[in-house]
Amino acid sequence: MSRPIPIEEMVRVFKSRHRTSHLFKIDNFSLFKKYQLEKVNSSVFDLGGHKWTLRVFPNGRKNASGHYVSIFLMSQASVNVKIEYELFVVSQLEQKWESSGHREFGIHPKPTGKGNPKLISLVDLERNGYLIGDSCMCGVKLHGIEPAESGTAECFSLIEKPLNNKVTWMMTRFSSFDPEKAHHSHEFVVGNRKWRIQVHPRGFEEEKDESFSVYLLGEGFINNASKTETYAKFKLRVLDQVNRNHVEKTCSGWLETSKGFADFMCLTKLVEPYLVNDKLYVGVDFEVVSVATYC
């Protein structure tokens, strides 16, 4: 099954025709099941004078019967007027979409979500041209509001073994590092986000004076990246400089700021073959990372 025009052109045309919409294109759709990711959130976008996100369950919510794509519109603050919205999945074969129909969001004093837990079955998604080349396009359109010059769109993807997926920090003169402070590697880029490795030489929080603590910090974004949570699965490592029997721990999840281990390595092990000639190697190896950009 092939598209009549490139998907990038579809996105451009869609934005020009639907000027009160936000389109959320998901690439490498099948990897959500592989990595057992229940949901993904879009970045925050502005429609109708309110800020929103889209929450998509690519393989359906746990309480939804059968296997359906579930989509919800999430307000980020109070909504003080009634708003008519429509959730949809876009066909990549013809100019149509599978729609939730027009629905009313209603007035809510606090952030909340509205949507459809059974928007489209996974069978129909694949069979009827809504999922082609492992890419799917879904979104929301608001009705009865002043149209902008163009709709908006973003693209989300999971990338396996991304460029520069292995980074190693050589900590020379390790004994000179203040054991009571946190220390950081130089900044590096994987996916479209900036990262640093953080270590606490004598442990952090409950592991103080017990463990060598290691974390991965997610910092700023680069280029046209949309600022949203980043999913990553990675190994943190302290390298064995003699036998290559490295100490490794795997971590995964959505990162706003940091993930890691306070109890990464017992302090009594922080000797040869890991610490040699006052030099220690600490690294990270990304298995998969998410990338989000405006498109």
C-alpha cells in the first residue's frame, strides 16, 4: 500500500486547509508495542485561545475493549467557554478521516481531558490506509473559532540506536572531585535533546556514603524540536578497564529532567579494575530515544 503523494506534502496541504487544527504525526508506530509504551503526549499547542496537548494511546487504553487507538484532548488550564472539538485519524490514501464527530469540551475550572477511547480499531487503521510505512497521522480540530493563517503540526518518532548513541565520560584525577558535590560531564546531543551524565562520588540521598550514584540528565532541546517529554531506554555504565566486565544498569521511561540510580555501584567496588591510575570511565548507551519536531 503506497501513498499518492509524499506524507510531507500531505502535512503541508492539511495545515493549509484546516486552519483550526493541530496534527500529530507518529512515525515508527510499531515500536510503541515493542517497548510497551502505553501512551504519548504531544507538545503544548495553542488553539482557540487555550493551551492543549493531545494524548494518544497507540494500542488502546487498558480499560478499552478490543484493540483500538484512543485519543484525548487535554486542557492545560481552566476552560471558561464551551468549545466544539473533533478528534480524528487521517487517511493517507484519500482525502478523508476517521472522526470522533463533533463534541463539546465544556467549561472546566481545572485542567482535564476529553476524548474517544475507541476512535479506530487497529485492524481498520492498518487495513484502510491510516497506517502506511509505519506512520500514522491523528489530531484535533476546533470548530466555531477564528482560523489562524495555518494549522499546526508536529512529528513524533522513536529512534533505535540513534546517532552518537554511546557516550563515555573520562574522569581524570578522580580523587580531585569533591565527594560531597554532584559533578557533570560535558553536554552532548542524542536525538534532538541535550544531555549530561551526573555522578555523586559518595552517593546521593539515601545512598550517601554507601554507593556511587549515576544519573542521566535531560536538558535543553535543539533546532526545531518541540519541547515535550522524551522517552529513552538506556544503559548507564562504569567501565572495567582491565577485563571489560563493566558495571551496567538499564533504565527506561519518560524523562522531563533525570533518571538514574542512587545505588548504582557500591563504594567498596570503586577500585581497580574500574578506577585505575586515578581515572574512571562513566558512560551511557542509548537503545532508543524519542524525537519530536514541528513540521
